[in-house]
Amino acid sequence: MKFEVEVISKEIVKPSSPTPHHLRHYQLSFLDQASPKTYSPLVFYYPLEDYDHDSTKISNKIKTSLSEVLTLYYPLAGRIMDDRFVDCNDQGVSYSVARVTTPSRLSDTLNNPNLNEICNFLPFQLFPITEFLLGVQLNIFQCGGIAVSLCISHKLADALSCILFAKTWVAFARGEGNQVPHPEFIASTLFPPKVEPVFDLTVGVTKDISSKRFLLKADVIEDIRSKHNCNDQSSPSKRASRIESLSAFIWNRYMAAINDELLEGTEKGFAMIHAANIRTRLEPQLSEYSFGNISRCSIAILSSGKEKGFELVKRIREGIEKLDMEYLDKVKKGEDVYMDLLLGYGGGIMMRGGQYISLSFTSLCRYPIYEADFGWGNPVWVSSATLCHPNVVAFMDSKSGDGIEVYIALTKEQMTKLEADEEFLKAVSS
């Protein structure tokens, strides 16, 4: 379905009180500098069945609470300077209101989600980024219901920081802002910034990809997990998690789908990459409200790409286990040995005329995305939008909490092949 969304107003929202002078200089961390120059999107959908449908009143509540929460998250209202720091000058964030005429009902969007069309609900394109570090758009459906979207610059925040910003924001909307923990801005003291340029992860960003969302229901997930557990009774091991088993399953189906692309007689490299929150891996552990890009990637380099079952789960675990304090101490010194390894490994193979195949996985499961209550109830759905990088897989909990929504970005040709894979089709429902 083609969406028709008309932006009817645009303005800038500033913090409700000025940022103190001693907080005007917010230093980016090394991990912020190493993050892609893209926006991270979230869209919250509300039917408003038992709420006053006055759109002006709704908009004013969103704007007022946004202005209030920016006093705590003041870097978001500033501007990045030289990829080194944020000038917290209270210039503000982008706020827009849009009218959705097609589909006229929120339920039509929920029944037929199309990620490309959902991008119309966003205040910005996800790439390239604008001067704004945060944008919000209120989308009002003609026949009732709203979608509130936000885009936060990945240069400032990882997924957990985005979600906890939203959690704090809606608490202000409910008049409960004083009951939520304040963000802690300590990332740059742990991971000091570099003066010289850091590798640019936006190099692989392209619009020539296909992003689609698939749903795996609870019974399907349990069946997939059972096929990825360790069957060796003499070597008991922890049961495969949902994310471990689904990552392994999607990798296997992807490899089967692109089998005809693998050239005979050429050097090949295979890697599975998982983004991991490192707040709880540091010593001492950080609060979940520690703001910034406090996450790193684990790497599982595979020998053949054909590993299956618990063998593949074991490789994933081994990669994540390497994100220990020995490694994190090196990251604190500005040395990301695993990212250097990954770039060198893949780049070296391709420079020698070989094929490098990888998938990157990230998970928002178990995060409180469905607790975003502005005062009119929890969202009926929370979505992402199109993904910017090819060969990326993102997991999000379904509304029920037992199913998982999978966002996959591939080249258009590879997506067509994946959707023709019988085992994949058997597991997912659009």
C-alpha cells in the first residue's frame, strides 16, 4: 500500500531551561566517533481508543514533554563539531506534525506494514544525517490513531540509549519525570576520543537494498531452538538462546539462498557479527542509563560458512566471550582490535579477488520498547524502518512478548532468493 503523508507543520523545540555553562561542551567518546553517521529510528503506534482525539492537545503534550526531557538529555539539542564534541548550545531538535490520508486508519498500517512506506512517518531520511541530532514527528491518521516517530543520531546513542531516552520522555509526558533515573554522561571518560580520523562505518550505506520485516511466532522459535541445542550428553552446555538460535537459522538460510553466487576455486571468508551492550561487561558495571554508544561487536569467523546447529551457536558464543575486560581495556586506549581484525580480514580477502560473506546481527529484545506510555496507554506496535546497511539483521520483540520480529536488509536480488527459500518461508510470516 502506498502511504500518503503530508507534513503540515515544522518547528524547532528547545530545552525548557538553558543548559548550564559548565555543561556546554559534551565530549564524544572513541566509540561515538566510530559509530556510523546515520539515524536510528523508532516508531510508536497508538490507537487512542479511550483518549481525547484533539490533535492540538496531543501535539502540545508531545512538544512540552520533549522540551522538558531535553533539559536532561541536553546534548541532543546541540550540534556536533569536528566529530569530536557536541556544542550543547540549546539550538534545539526538529519537531514536525504530519497528516496521514492513506492509509486512513492505523489498523491498515498494522495489518500491512511496509518498511519503505513507514519511512514516511520519520522526520528525516536515515542517511545522510542533518544538523539535528534528534527529530520527532507526530503522524495523525485521518480516521483515528497516531504514530510518534523519533530519529536519534547514531553518533550519540546506541539502541539502549535511544530506548531509555524514549522511556524518560514519556515519563515527563505523564508528569512522572522526577521518578526516572537521570542519564549518566561518562562514556568519554572511559573511552577517550581520538584526534585522528576513526574508521567510517557509513562507507557501506546504500539505498539499493531491500529491507523487510518478518514475524517468528513463539512455537516456531522453540522448534528452531531445539535444533540448535547441544546433543552431546557427555558435554552439557547451556541451552541455545532465542537470539543465538535465530541468528544461526537465518545465517544457514541466507547461505543456502546465495549458494549459486559462491564462485568455485576462489578464496572465501565468512563472518557473523553481533552487536553487544558492554555496560554490564565493564568493571565496575555501568548503569543502563549510561548514555552513548557503549556497545561493541563480537565476531565469529567461520571456516566454511556451512556450520550448523550447536556448532554454529558455539562459534557465536566464543565470539561474544572475547568481549572481556582484557579486550575492553584495549578499547579504552583507542584500540579496537576486533574491528581492525574484521576490516583487515574481509578487506584482505576482497583485495585478493576472493569473496567475503558476512551478516551483522543486533537485538532490541528484552528492552522496554512497549512501555512508552505518554498517558494514553502503551503502544499497540513499535517498529523500526528500513535499514541503511546491507547484510544486517535486527531483532525486536513482538507486542505479545513471546514472538520476535526480524528486520532483514539484503540486496534486492538476495532478498528475492531468501524469500524463495522453503525452510525460511515455513518459519516466518510477513
